[in-house]
Amino acid sequence: DSMVNQHAKWLKVIRHLSWRKPLPSLNYLLTSHVWRQDHNGFSHQDPGFIDHVMNKKAEVVRVYLPPDANTLLSVGDHCLRSRNYINVVVAGKQPAPVWLDIDDAALHCARGLGIWDWAGNDAGDPDVVLAAAGDVPTLEVLATVDLLRRYLPELRVRVVNVVDLMRLQPPSEHPHGLPDPEFDAIFTTDRPVIFAYHGYPWLIHRLTYRRTNHDNIHVRGYKEEGTTTTPFDMLVRNDMDRYHLVMDIIDRVPGLSRRAATVRQRMVDKRAEHHDYVRRTGEDLPEIRDWKWAAAP
């Protein structure tokens, strides 16, 4: 942290020195992240480096959370070409699904965030917005959509993915910030937003507190619960698993809690089943390990 502090201050100063030539950016690629702790323990679980970097001058720092390998390639290309920044890229090193082809990935990264129409069914009028920032949160959000298709097919769901965390801020706070009309068009002004985030949840609230719909944004992320355990158990311990996200949606979409009480109980039961299975076998449930995204019928 100390070295980042010093470098950030140095970058701020040299921007005002006409004789100082631009320098290649300082690029951090964080691959041993909090959601994959099969071997490391609780002491290794801390995504707070992002929060630390976000405190630096907006003109200097950038934070990217690519959801898959192709977006990582696009982000990496951008960061390696950039000058006079500190770029933080968070991407796990374990095998993971690829959601976008290389062209769509480049477009998505250029936008910084966007609606994934292929994953949702809102047709421009969502009942709920499901947002994700990070590779593991993206997987859980899409698995949540899969469950909603099965148990609540009438629910209109919008899926939003965030690559560039700075896009959540208004332009007055960061040069990458999304203007309010564009932010409102994506996240709505009055619908519940369930946001699965890689790090500490309150950072998302901090970045969005000036937004129109901030009161309806509910964030799930890391809350200092964990041990040496399976990938899905880490999610369950921090309430960011697909079953809990379905429960969050049922609890927050107006009128849904009464008619979806049976579905909610099913999600509670699946979490209990996971709890027993992982402690008995040391592995995640087969339906978790083997889950794959299926295109909408």
C-alpha cells in the first residue's frame, strides 16, 4: 500500500511538469482473490486493496473487474497501452466460463458497463435489475437468472455487468463517470437493484450514493466471513450465492414475497442442503460444480 501511495502522488505531480514525458502505467493484476480459498485461509481473505486505490486522485487510478477471459484480454491491452495511471485489474486464475466473444468483449470493455440483453428478459421494463462486478459475482448472477427462469419465469429481469468500476460514479467525481441520464436508463430510477460485487459492499454504495435510485440498490459482497473451504461455501458464508440472491429478489420486488413464498423456502432449503453436503464431503454440490449457462428457450 505504501508504494502505491507514493506512486499515486508522484503521478499526480508529474502531470503538471511539461518536461516530464508520459510513462507506462503501473498495472496490478490481482489473481489470488478472496472467492477462491481452497488452500489459503481466513487471513488471506481481504479485497480491500480496491478500496485503498479508490481513495487516490481520480485522474490517476482505474479499477477493472473483467467477467471472463476475453474481457480480461481487452482490459489488459488497454492497460498496457495506457500512460501515467495506476490500473488495478482483478481476475481469478481458476478455470471459468467465457461469456462474450472477443468482439463483444472489446465493445463491453469500451463501454465500461452495460446491459446484457442475452441474459435478461426485461424488454425495457424490468421488475428487478441484477448487477455484477467481478468474475465470480458474474457467474452467480447468471446462475441466479437460471433459477429465476425455472421458478419465476414471469419476472422481468435486467442483467447489468460492470467492468470499469469508475463508471458507477458521476462525471463530477471521476472522468470515467457515467452521466446521470445514462445511469438512470440502465439501473432505472425506481426498481430494486441487487448488486453482486467482488469486494466490500459499502464501496458500491459510496460510488453510487449521488444516484437517483441509490436507496433501492442492495449490495452483496465480502463481509469478513470465510475459512479454507470450497468456492461455493465462500459465497454462502457471505450471502452472495445464487440461492440468497433469489431470496433477495423475492424480498425486494414489490408484491413478490407472498406469491413466491414457496420458491423462497426452496432456496433456504438448498442452502441448508449445501451446508450439510460440503461439511460431509469437502466438495460443493454436483449441481454447483457442473452448472453451465443455457440460452433462453
